[in-house]
Amino acid sequence: MSKYEKLNEPVFVNQISHQKGRGDIDIIEVQLTGIKTRTEYKTWIDPKFANYSHWELLIEAAQEKGVVVSNLKLKDPAKNLINADSRPRIEYVVTRIELAEILSDFWETQKEFVSKFGTF
């Protein structure tokens, strides 16, 4: 059995920000949101660590584009923390406006479905 729980939904990158970590080390905070549940998740990536190579393309793309990602694992489900050692799989890259429109349409469709059929 795996030590970390697999995240069972795709997420989109909400924000990328550069922060100072412990000892004044520059780290990158990645904020993500679940497409189905709209749950907010976070992880921190240190460019000096080996796992940065797994996140580098995602971080670069998400600076200016809307990015949908899968294949993430939760380090701490209670805090919605993504394991930085995950190997994110980029599923979709579009303009931020286009992603916002797609998500808005999807969420509206979900509301209509629930109002007609309820939840399962």
C-alpha cells in the first residue's frame, strides 16, 4: 500500500508564488483547486531539490496559462497538502480566460444535474 493517498480528481493551478522558506530559502508555493469538488490544495517546491524537475514545466506554464493537472498525491489529507514528490501530469493547457469559461460551464452543468437528479 502506498504511503500517500492518491488525489482522485484533476486540479487546476490557481496561483504560483515565490516565497521565503525556512532559513530565507526561496521556495515556490503552488495553489491548486479541484475541478469536481473545488477543494483548495497547496504544495511548496524548492528549486534546489531533485523533485523540482517534476514540477518545472507546470510552474513555467502556469505563470501565464490555465493548467489542469492530474497524478498528484496527498501528503496530509486533513490539511489538503499535496506531496511535493508527486509527479504531476499536465492534462490541459489553455489561456486562463478559456479555462475559466470551461470551468464555469462545467460547474453550472453540475448544479443543473444535481437540481434534477440529486446527489449520488
